[in-house]
Amino acid sequence: MTKKLIAFLTLLSFGVNAQVKQEIFESFRLQERRDVSYYFPEDYTDDKKYPLIVVLDAEYLFDNVVANAKFYSTHNRMPEAIIVGVHQSKNDLRWEDCDFEQTTGLPTEKGKLFYEFLGTELIPYLETSYNIAPFKMFIGYDITANFGNYFLFKDRSLFNAYLTISPVLATEMDSRIPARLSALNQEIFYNLVLEKDPTDDRQKILQMNTAISSIQKENLHYFFDQYDEPDHISIAAYGISKAFDNIFKLFRPISPKEYKEHILASNEPVIDYLDSKYGMIEELLGFEKEVELNDIMAIYAACLKKEDYESLKPLSDICKKQFPETMMGFYFEGEYLELVGEPKKAFKTFEKAFQMNEIDFLTKDMALDKMDALKTDFGF
């Protein structure tokens, strides 16, 4: 029986609605049977695409990652995700899987096989069996954290995001990682988490942080978090939620800080920020996210504040698509026409808005007030 058939039958036996299950994956590359845990969202459907999060040291990290992912997705702070965890504590497998040659810093023979197991067996199986989005994230701790970095050295990184928790760095990795992050021509989210307690690799990690921080690239999103209280054990729990905050910030509604520092401070048309935000979400996650009402109102406020009236028209088109039963789209279009000197067209558009449902702060009385003002000013 092939490894894929074994995996398929075991997953079928509990179904994706069971959420979490530990099963055995028979690896041809490793010539081993490996314990693997899976998490699927309760309402998994083939109509949606789901980011994939790969977690090593599953005995210690998997449950924590799942708990954070469920909490964040429930509160719309990140998309629902599929999570796979590889167990490595039995017989100290984590060191066999992720060890490196001391002279070269490259994976050992077993490490190369483990690399192929992840990249050519486990992940492809999930991609062919489930609706996986283009966005993939890697999470590891000390020696397993270092191992994730080897995926950066392909022409194109298999993972879009990395959470590297207090890594045990391989030889020359402190210089190789910054060089590779600088060279990669794709969107990469790289999170480095460190405790303040001294470790053998602390100085190398700090030097690596300095080098990565100096890279000026729009497609590199780098985050370094150093914590005072946790030690080398508890640091693992601290970094996960912060990493989700960092990586999925784009997915969250526009915040007051984002509005002030990125929208109002920009010289670009206001609507470009919304287009860029949601275009990036679609590119990375593989699906079109519905535009948040909060984001629409932020862009609307910025249009008026910056007197960028041309952005009101495409914003109104988005509202007609996103909230077709409400007056928002036609009201914003009416304001656009009014502000660019088309009073007759504006009047007719506000009439259409009046006939539709109210939403948020927009009321029928507001549409009537606009119509009355146009009558007074232009004698309709």
C-alpha cells in the first residue's frame, strides 16, 4: 500500500470535521513511518483555499499553533489554515532529522532525506488532497528552527513565511540567511524570536538580526522580537501569537495607526492602498477576500480628508459589488459626481441611493439632504 493511500485512508477515517488527528505517514524517502498531526478548520470546504502551516517539534508546538490559529481566525485576524505537525521527540529524532555538518553547515545525509520528505512527500500530498493556498508557513524551535532556513536556498522558497524561534544556527548560517533573504525575489515574511538569557548562539543571532535589518527590500517583511522574561523553554510559546500578528497584519482591518501612517501620509491615490492591500491578500493566499466595511470607511474618510475625489468613483464600484443591496455604492458615486462638478448626474444618483437599504452611518435622510442641497444650489 502506498504512503499516499495510507495517509488518505487514515484521514478519511476521521474526516476533516474532526479537526485534529495524529496519524502515521509512511515515507518512501526516509524509509520510515512518521507520526504526523493534522488540523483542519471545522467548516473546511473545497470552495475555499487554506494557507498551510508546517510545524516541526509537533509534540511541543503543534497544539499551541492550532490554538492560536483558531483564536485568530475566529476573530478575523488571519484566514483559516490547515496545519500539519511532524513529531520528532521519540528517540531524539529532531536532532537526526535536522542535524548539520559542522564544517559546511549543510544538512547531514539524514537531514537531506528529511528535507525531501517535507518538500516532496508530505506537502505535495496535502496539496493534491486538499485545497491549499499558495501561502505556506514554517515554524521551528532551536535545531528545527535552523532547519527551516534550508528552504530559503532554492531558486524560489517553498515557504512564504518563517517563524524561527531561538535557533541553533548551523555553520555560517548567520551570514548565509541575510544574503539569501536579500537575493530572493518573492514576498517573504521572516520572524526571528529570541530570549534574553544567554545561549551559545546568542551573539550570532544578534549579528544576523543586524544584517537582516539592514536589508532594504519591499518584498522582505522582517520581524525581530526579543523577550526579557521567557527562558529558552518558554520562549517557544511567546513567539507564535506575535508571529501571527506580524505575518497576517495585512489580513486584518485597517487600524487607526495604519490609516494615519500609510494612507494619509502617502502621496499616491487613496484607492491604490486598498487595491494593493487586497491584491496582495489574493496573490499570497490564493483567494479574493471580501473588502471589510471598516476598510471601506477608512478609505472613504481619507478620500474626503485628502480631497482625493477621483478615488471615490472606484470605491463606489467596490461598494456596489460588496454591498449590492445597500445605498453605499450609489451614495459615494453621488458624492463623487457632486464634487467633480456633475450636479444633475449627482442628483439622479442620490435618488438611486435613497431607494436602497441604509448601512452603517449612511441613512435615507442623508440622501434626501444631498438632493435638497442640490435643488437649492442648482434649481432642479
